[in-house]
Amino acid sequence: MMKKIAYTTTLAAMLCLLSACGWQLRDAEAVPRSIGSLHIATQASHNGFVSELKRALAVYGVDVVPSAAEASYSIVIVDFRQNRRIATLNASARVAAYQLNEDVDFVITDSAGAILTAMLTASVERSYEIEERDILSSENEENLIKLEMRQEIVRQILNRLKVLPKQSQQP
């Protein structure tokens, strides 16, 4: 039994070390290093989303600069929409589940300000059930789902950035 616990602990430690050092599968890079620097243009009302996007870019080694003149590319956040609506009602005509939607419209420009992409939309939709006897846990679940939704939208934007260097090299 002790050997099994030691083996499991050793395996977990190795996985932690591999993920901490940045190890990843070949061609699994979310954003290519050739992106260079990036500028994010947006309104101040999207601070939570923008900070999540900046954090993700920093993880992949992309330098986020304060002005578009210094950047190789710019992501221009045109619109950010959040929506919550009732998804289902229970037998007592009370809310049983909510549906959450989040959409981000954006364009990508080069260093000269030329638009490289048409208007793109990153969107995600999730729903969750309400626990009438424990409203606090339902609120915590909603906050967690909103965080996961923001991370999914960031992933969609990063996936779009992945094809940019290839796209800009074509005539």
C-alpha cells in the first residue's frame, strides 16, 4: 500500500514539474512567438475581460504594449455583451435555471492600422440550475461559470491569433 501511495505522489510531482516548466506537445502552442508585441484597444468597461486576456497572453510570452504604434498587431474590442435570462421554471413557477451568454466582437489590425480580419465574434453560452435552499452556492456557481466563460472567449481569440502570421505572409 505504501509503494502505491509513493508511486502516486511521485507521478503527481512529475506532472506538476512538467506543467510548471512550460512543457507542451509539439505544435500545441496557443500563440506563436512570431506574433511579437500586441496592443489591446478597448473601452474601460471591459476591465475584467481585458485583464484575463492580458494574463493569458503573458503566459504565452506575448508582450502586451500600451500603444498601437509599438505593437506588431492590435486587437480592437468593438463590443462586449453579457446576458442572463431565465432558461427554465419549476412547477412552482420559480426560476429553476439561468442561461448565460457572453459575446465579444473584435477586429485585428497590423502595426500600420490596416484591418487584417473582418469583424469576428467570440461567443459562449452556458446554463446552470438554481438551488432554492442555497442561494449563496448558486451565486458562487454563477461567478465560477462567468470566469470559465471569459476564459473560453480568451481561448477563441488566442486561436484566431494563431493563424495571423501565416495569414499575413500570404500575398
